Amino acid sequence: MTLAHFYGKGLPGYEGVMLPGKLLVLEGPDGVGRSTQIALLREWLEAKGFAVSYSGLKRSELASKGIASAKQGHTLDERTMNLFYVADLADRLEREIIPALKAGFVVVTDRYMYSLIARSVVRGVNAEYIRAVLGFCLIPDAVFYLKTNLDHLIPRVLRKGGFDYWEAGVDFQHKSDYYDCYCQYQSQMLAEFDRLGKEYAFRNIDATRSIDAVFTELKDEIGQIVLELKPSNSI
């Protein structure tokens, strides 16, 4: 059983709360294979008898519809849009993630505060400001970063349907060429994730390998983390 620890002051009323579950984060750029790995991990963990809860950006009842609407209009400045995402994360922490951890679930989340920091910093938002705003975030049990490079990322994105307005960073670069925008934006994002990985002790997973190879490494790592939740012969 683990005592709740936050990066800052935390959410009101949760200081000293015991959380018997485990919070696992998968980070990495769009197209790297996070959704595929999370689906595989969820199936594997449930087959082993663990209760599993899933969360991800833009999925809160409070903010998800508002974020989708704001992205259609492209009218909010960088700080306001990022605060919209912060509200989404705060709502999911309070209403989904922490209750599941209190109930002993393994919570797997598709991205977390680190993506919000990276996106904010690359778009010119003050790094100390966004970190202070995100002080309510619970410290996860582990952060797995699916590490890749542009040479591997670009073909994956093209197979999925091409460059997205937001993931190409067109919203703040104001260029007409999506490819150039994408390369510049994702290069900056990958560099920022490298810095965040050192600061927050990411566990780097080489995502340039096959799906099976990545999944096998994740299983090995996560199997050790969840050992205390069930008898060792169940892993």
C-alpha cells in the first residue's frame, strides 16, 4: 500500500491518502504505438487477474467536449488551450484515477502531465509556470517513454492518414507546409521529452522495434511493479 505523493501541493483533501493500486504512464509522440501497447497491456494484466483502469488525455466529462470544440475553432491562445488540458487532467485524477487507485486497480494512462509540459514549453509557455500549475498531479509508480525518432515516426504517421494540424504544430508555426511544420515541431518535442525523461526518471523503451519486442519489454518491467498486488505465482 502506497501513500499518495504529488509533485506540488496536490489535490485538496487527498493528502495522506493510501493508494493500494499502481499508476503506470505511457508517454511518447502520436503514431509511436501507445494505443496498441496499452490495449495489449490491458488484456495481459486482466488475464493475470488484475483489475485495470484506463485513462487518457481529452477524456474527462468536464473538459473533453470543450477541448474538441476549441480545437475546431483554433481561437484560443497557447496558455488558455494548455489550461484546458490541465482541467481535463485534474478532473480525471479526481474522478477516475485516484478512486481506481484507492480500489486497488492498476491504472494505465495514455500520456500524463509530461506531454502537457512538453507541448506548453515548445509553444512558448513559461516552463516554471506550467509546472507550478500541474503541482496537483500524483507521482506515478512508473513512466514508460516509447522512444523513437523522426525517421521511424514519419512513415507511421503517414500510414495513419497524414499530418494532423495540432500534432504538426501548425497552430503556432503558421506555415503552409505541414511536412516542414511537423518535422520542426516533433524535433522540438522529442528534444523536450529527452530533457523531461532525465528530470522525471522515465524508463525508455526503444519503440523503433517490432510491436512484440516493445510489448515484451513492457511486460517484463510492469510485471515487477505489480508483483505486490498479487501472489508472485500469478505473474
